[in-house]
Amino acid sequence: MRAPTEDLLEISRLDARNETVDLAVHDLGPLASRVVSGSGTPTEVRIVRHAAVEMDRWRPERVLGNLVANAHKDGAPPVALTVAGPAVAVRDHGDGFPRYLLESGPQRFRTGCGGKGHDLDLTIAMGQAEVIGARLVLADPEDGGRGAPTRLTLPEYVRFTDPSREEPAP
């Protein structure tokens, strides 16, 4: 009973739009790997390209944790998480997202056909992504296959150098 209550309180805080963010630069690959390791699920992790992203560390952990949990709860194996620069994709091989979810987005108390509860986890994931300036997309598989792919794109950290401090070329 504690977890659903905490989820509802989190949604209330997100609805109030008064969340504060403590931004720092983090390497996305290790963070995503830790999320999967902590989930205790048989999720494959692929790191295509490393990237540093500017984020509030616990929020992407919450978003990715919800996406991985949702893929295992409502999808089918295999489940894979792929880090490609500042983007993280999670894909299962189940029946895919219900049409209403792709058209209207998550609706916190709707369970859809068959009693699957995509929406509370996805509502929280969407809200937390918005707070940190990330974009979360739910889609049909581009390859026409099975599954419910999601893609979280975070703001990539770009290090600027001061041209006045550069050494002149020999």
C-alpha cells in the first residue's frame, strides 16, 4: 500500500509544478546501468555512445526505473535498454502500447484493455522528464516488430572552452 500512496503523492507534487531541480553533470551510461542493476530484472544494457548530460540525478533514475519496470510488467521479454549519447531507449517485445496511450498520452488512473496499468508509471515518468527538461516519447516500433519502445532524451552537456586561454599553435 505504501508504494501506490507514494506514487500518488509524487503525481500531486508534479501537478503543483513547484519541483526544484539540482542540476549537475553526470555520465548517462553508468547511471542507466545502475538503474537496470538495481531493478533486478533481466534487462540487456547496450551503450552505443557515452554522453555527459546535465540533470538532477535521481529523476532520470526514477524515469528509467519506471520504463524498465513497465516493460517487464506490461510487455514481454527480451527487454533492452540502449544508451546512444543523450538518449536512452527501452524496448520490450510484447503487444505494444494501447492506441489511446500513443494518441493521448498516459492518463494516471486508466488501466486500458486487459487490466494492464501502464499509466501511473508512465504519468510519473513523463512528469519527471518534463521537470528536468528531457523529452520522453512512447511509440510503435519503427521496424514494424513487436514491443513498446520508449525514448528519453536528456539535455547533453557541452563543455565550452575559453578561446583566450588556448595555447597558440606552434
